[in-house]
Amino acid sequence: MTSPVRAVVDASTIAKWVLDDEDLREGALALLDDFLRYGRLELAAPALAWYELTALLTRAERRQRASTSQVNLALAYLLELGMTVHEPQPVPALATARMLGISGYDAAYVALAADLGLDLWTADRRLVAASVGLGFVRWIGDYSSA
């Protein structure tokens, strides 16, 4: 059996796993299936992802896109998935933010993917556009099973 492919995911992709009114869910759910159901993928994210997800879920609750119990269950589910979480690396993130003209938050994902030599899967069009020259920042809408 071959080893699973490894990849970094950002909060914009992870949120699609639990918020059913999100666009581009098909690619995100296919990626999740490759991770959970088929074991073809190992996923990583910086610790920052949990804070971004908390903000996304709180906003979904406030906008009545999800109930309090749905948000609580969603966060518990995400925390139990078993993704590898990496501590932040502020120096590479700062350099990446400067180089690409992106936020420090987005740069944390890009810098982690660069450091690990992995693809980053995102639903953030601006991040994909800013990172096009890197060759490893991928649009979740293009995801097909590993």
C-alpha cells in the first residue's frame, strides 16, 4: 500500500466540511473523504486554523446560518478529526506576507505548506491569485480525489 499524500488545509476549506450552505463544498468534502474514509490523504494546518474556525462558526451562528448546537457539534467534530496541527512560525509567515502582499493569517498557511513541501488547499480566491507563482497553493474547486 502506498503512503497517503499529505496536504495543508486552511480554515476556508475546513469550514466547508461543517457548514452546509457553503459554496465549493464538493471539492472540500472529496478532500475530507480522502482523509477520513479512504486514508489517501494526511492533513495539516497551523494552530491558527482553530481560531479562524471559531470566528467563522461564531459568525455563522450570529447570521443564523447554524444554530448554537450545530456550531458546538461542528467544532467538536473538527477537533476530533486528527489533523496534524503545527505551532505558528511567525518569521517565515512575516516573510511570506511581505513577499506575496497577503495577510499574516494567510501567510501562516502558505509558509507552513512551503516548509513542509506540501500543497495548500484553499477556497480563498485572493490567496490563490497572490500565490500563483508558487505552484503549491491550490483552489479547492479543482480538487479531485487523490
